Amino acid sequence: MRTKGGLARLAAVIAVAGLSACVAPKEKPKPGAIRINENPFPSTYHPYGGVPTLIRNATILDGEGGRIDNGSILLVNGKIEAVGGADLGAPEGAAVIDAGGKYVTPGVIDVHSHLGDYPSPGTASHSDGNEATSPARPEVWAEHSVWPQDPGFSRALANGGVTSLQILPGSANLFGGRSVTLKNVPARTMQGMKFPGAPYGLKMACGENPKRVYGSKNQMPQTRMGNIAYVRQTWAKEVEYDRKWDKYEKVGGEIPVRDLAMDTLRGVLDGKILVHNHCYRADEMANMIDVAKEFGYRIASFQHGVEAYKVADLMRENGICGALWADWYGFKMESYDAINENLAFVHNAGACAIVHSDDANGIQRLNQEAAKAIAAGRRAGINISEEEAWTWLSSNSARSLGIFDQTGSLKAGKMADVVLWNGNPFSAYTRPDKVWIDGALLYDAANPKLRPVSDFGLGQPGEGDVK
């Protein structure tokens, strides 16, 4: 027989059970419910209009080491339709250009430019390439400093045949921030120039610049060993950040605290962002290869690399391109041991060699810089052909930027980024005659109206004068 107390307790238990049945169970956290927008500033680039165009009777350097004498190339709907010999036909209504034996090449791609971030005129108010407030600033993006009205863009197009270019942050920091690849077209905004589908880059730096900038502020790093320690410590923090986000995306739970700097480094570890490492000395390039292996990322290119000839085998084995000058040296101690044969030696070792500018004037004559490197190689007994050397200006550049599937060579289906030169492009006397970007004729030396001029350049002497 139940007592009154026992019945009361039983009633309480039944009541509590009934109440709990009315409360919904706590929902299990969903894995990866919050996702980071990896492309908050998407490209709005649209090709300019063009007409079907056949260029015939041309000396064609295809950008991949091939050459066709008395060749023809057909551009249709912004793409390269076909490349072949003299018998290549054109669709009805196409523009037909007789090259008269002149050279046709892929557009030049400069992998190291600061146009827009250090535009002309060069004033302190335009100096937007270095966020020199910490040795590690991977959270800044070079594209947010790009001024599309920089007159340097149209000069690079008209004088140098540059159709695409990578804009990098400066080298004050060990981690300088993200780079952006642009199509060299007039646009109101950076996004209107942004190369569709091009991966982001991360600018890193070795050597004198970071230790000089921060040593003068009595901060770390002040030495090369400080450089490496700071880089490794930053990557160690990123590995922990990556682990937290990986766990959250797999099993859910508490959302990790967002960190824009770590987002960029996570993109590198995931293989979505390509590292372009400013390094001069051979020993530092070797050190950075080891750091990359320690933390599980890949270096796409060493920028400047005046001592690349000493480690060309390491670059080849690790798939690293050398973005190099033809003959700049001696302007600081770490650039002292440069040689004119650097590009030729790197190429001859089977590594990926690239001619780059890092200069608003140099970008207008990269073809001539390549010519210097050819001559230096030949003097050293390395006979590099013109068609091989053009890989330094187009296909190798495109590979290092992750855009070779779209541009960088004259192959059917690729973007019609093409230059017709008024002579041998390895001559100091040669300039572009015509330049097409995605099949649109954006520069014609015979038509002063077909030269892009920014709003800033309008009315300025020598900028867009129509006679």
C-alpha cells in the first residue's frame, strides 16, 4: 500500500517527465553552418567588343617555345580560334591584317608590378603599397590600393604590349598581403580590371627590407634569424587557426573567432593562394623552401632572385619560378652578387624563368630586358632561341600566376591576348603596332584614338593627344 508521501513523489516524477517531453531537445550544432566568403570583391571584368580578325603572313612565337614562319592566327569571339600556316582562312566579314612578316606573340604578362599602388605621379599621397605597421600583414589586399586611373597602365599596354599583370604589395613586411592579377584594360574600378578566375597571391619577403624597416623602429626582426623566427611563429599560429576551423567545418560546435590575417594564410595552406616570395640571396631562398616544407605550403615564385643561378636546381625540383631582372644589381648589399647570365642559367637548368619589372618604366620594355638576357646567355655559350625566350614573358608568367589555362600562349581556345610588333620584339627599336585583349583591339599605333587614356591623363601633355 502506497503512502501519501509516496504517491506525492510519484506524481511529481510523472509531472516532470511530462514537462520534459514538451521541451524540444537541443539541436545538435551543424558542421560548417557559417562559411567565410572567400571572394567578397569579385571580378566584374567584361571583355571589350571585338570583331573576327585574321592576322596572316606573320612570324609567330606561340609563347610555349614554338615558332611558325609565314603563319596565321584567327581571333573570334574573344578567343584564339586557330593558329596555322598561310592557308588559314577567315570567316566572312573578318578584319584581315597582313603582318608583312612582322612578329606576333602572346601579350606580355608582368608578374611583379606596383602600378596603381605606387602610381604616377609618385607622391606620398599615392604611396599605398606597404602597410608597414607590423612585420606580418597578410590581412591587407593590394587591390584595395589600386588606382585604375594610373597612367602607367596605358603606357605598359602601348609601349610594352602588357596585357595582364600582377599587382603586389611592397616588401617592407615579411608578410606583405595579398596580390591581385589584372587585365590591362581601362575600367572605373579595380574589379573591372580583375582577371576572372585568377587565384590570389601572398607577397612574402626575405632579407634586408623587413629587418631594416623594423630594426629602425627597434622592433623584431632586426636580423635574418629574426626574419625566419617571425615567419615560423606566424605560420605556427596559422596552423592552430586552421585546426580550429577544420574541426568546426567537420563537426560543428562553437564558431572560431574570425581573423582576416589568418584567413589569408589558411588559403595558402589550402592551395588556393599562391606564395610569391621576395628573396635575393641563394641561402635565403633555400631557407624559405625548408620553411614551406615545414608548414605544408608551396612557393610559386621567388621574386627578384638575383642569386637564383646558385639554387636553380632546388627551384626546378620544387617547381618554383624565378621572376628575375636582366641586369639590375648592386643597389643594396643583398643584390651585389648578381650576374647578367642569371636568367639564362636558370632557364638552362630546366627551372621556370620569368622576366619581371618591379618598375613603372621597366614594365614598358620587358621585351628588351629579355633580349639582354638572351645576349648574356649566348656570350656564356647558352644559345637560347627567340621562341624559347618568349616563354619568359608569357607562358611561364601565366603558370606562376595560375592562369595558364586561360592565357599566356597562342593556342586555340585561350584568351585572344595578342601583340603584333612593328619589328623584331627583341630589338630596342621595336614597339607594339597593335594589341588585342580578349580579341578587342585596344591599341593601334596607326590610330591615336585607340589608346586607353585614364580620366587623370586627359589633357596632360603626351597623354591621349589626338593629331
